[in-house]
Amino acid sequence: MRDPMMPNVPQKERSHVLACYTLYLARGSTLVSRGIKAATMEKYLRAVDLLADARELMSLRLGLDGKKNPYIKAILKECVRWEQMPNRREPVTNEMMAYIVGLAKRDTDPDSRLNAVIDWLVMGEYGGFRKGEWAQDKADVRKKRYARNVDNSAKAFILKDFSFRKDKKRINTTPDMALSEDDVDQVWLTWRFQKNLNNGETLPFSRNDKTPDRCFVRSALRARARAQRLGVSEDTPIAVFRDAAGKVKHISDVDVEFVLQQAAKKVHGVTAAKDLKRWSCHSIRVGACIRLQLLNKPGHFIQMRLRWKSESWKLYLRNLPELADAQNEVINALAEELAAC
């Protein structure tokens, strides 16, 4: 685009371009690659207005009727709502996951804390795991215990919760049986107890050969093999690792926060301690939800795959589906402008 003020483009399309820019800012696409508040976004938009005023052009925020673009208003409103959400957690972004899985290539110990956490983060981005479904509280790990359900069983996933299939046929496994990725093309995971009380729910996950570094099946097989090597019994949590002293430990919330917060620093340039605290175990579930929305997956799909009984998952989103149509209009207008050049 030769002139960012687009003086020869219809006002409606000019305004929609600014709406797309506002959405771009809302997703953290700033000079420092980090999220900004709605008030700061307003300053960015006012700067655009100043450029338009200097050229004696109509504000990009307005339609021909002189009213503010409803898409821009919707974006800013959603950002304010997000900022006011109590104890909100930032999502694990796609860029953070790409960085994190890349770290596994540098760590040659398959049973290290880093490699163990990475496998569970990969599975978590598919399953939208809640912390208690796989990790432990730091205090419990320190006391060498783990969280339990009302029936005294382990709250977190155990070996029995994973079943394996090949060519749609279930594989009969024993606790010490070795499995390779060639043996398995699907993993079925069972939640014995859930926060939503939908106990016993089982979901299938297929092998991802296109993106093997972020494949649920491969990560599940590595987590299972790790638990076997480290002598985990079949009725205790399998999210474990071996520390530098050679001791076997359950993954705790602190272990997960360390990896996520380091990634947030490296990828998004976040350095303030109060901001880094917004990345926790729950960020995995938030990120899984937001990624499905960004891929335009319908609400019922998000609700089913991430195991919500209600529509409370919408609290995690910046609910702006109407922008999809606006973006089509923008692209069409820009294509017409280029064709006229």
C-alpha cells in the first residue's frame, strides 16, 4: 500500500482497515511484541487521527455517517472487559509453544524437568488441561505427596487413563509394555473425575505427522515411557521427571510456571514480575481455547473438545467474530485499489 492514509479508498474500507489494525494491536502486535491496554490503544488511534488531520482527511475511525466504526468500538470494549477480569491468566501463545518445543532439541536427557514439562504442555494445548488433571501443587511435592480424589485415587492422570489404538483397534497393553510411535496412531484419554462433574469422559487424539514436535500421541508415548523408566506405579500420577540429584519428582505448578514465564520473556519481551505471574498452569487451558477461536472453530467444537458444560469458555475470549466479515471487505477493497493502479 503506497499511502497508509488511503485517500482514494472509500471511507468504509478505510475505517475497516483501522479496525483490523486495532485488532492487530489487541493481539499484542506492537513494537515490543507485548500486549497493551485499551487506553494505550486509544493513543495509537489518536496518532492515526493526527496524521489524517494533517492531510485534511476524514478520520479513519468514522464511517460516512460520522459515527465511530462499530468494530473498533467492539475491540476496545472487549479489551477493557479482559483487563477487568479478576485473576485472569495470559494464554500460552503459538509463538511461545514453538519456542518451548524447540528447547527440547537442546536437552539430551529425556527424563529432565524441561523435557517432561514440554511433553505435558504439548498434550495440554490439545486437551486444555486444568492444573489438577496432571500437575501437583508445590507444597504437596515438597511433602512427597500428591492430590487425591474423593475415592482416594490420584487426581492427576495415571497410566490406566491412557489407552492406545492402531488402525481403530485398541492395543492391549501391560504397565511395562514398550510402545513406539509406529505402534500407535491414536491415544484415548479418560478423565476419571472432572471439575465439571462429567466424570469418566474419554476423548481421542490422533497422531500428528505434519507437526511431530507438537503431536499429542508422541508426547503421551514419551510421558508413558518416562514414567516406566522412573518406576512410577500404575496408580500414581505419571507427570514426573528426574532432577539433577537423580530424584524422581512429580511436576509441580512451579515447574510449569518457570518454563512458561521464561518463554514469555524470550518471545514477548515481558520482564515485569507482576506481568510474568499471569502465566501459570491455567494459561495452557486459556491458550488452547483462544487458538481454537482464532482458527474459527465453532463454539460447540471448543466446548466439546475442551470439556466445558456451559459457555463459560467465552470468558477467555476476545469475542469479535464479526471482524471476519470486515476483514473480507478490507481485502476486497485493497485488491480493487491495486487493480486500479
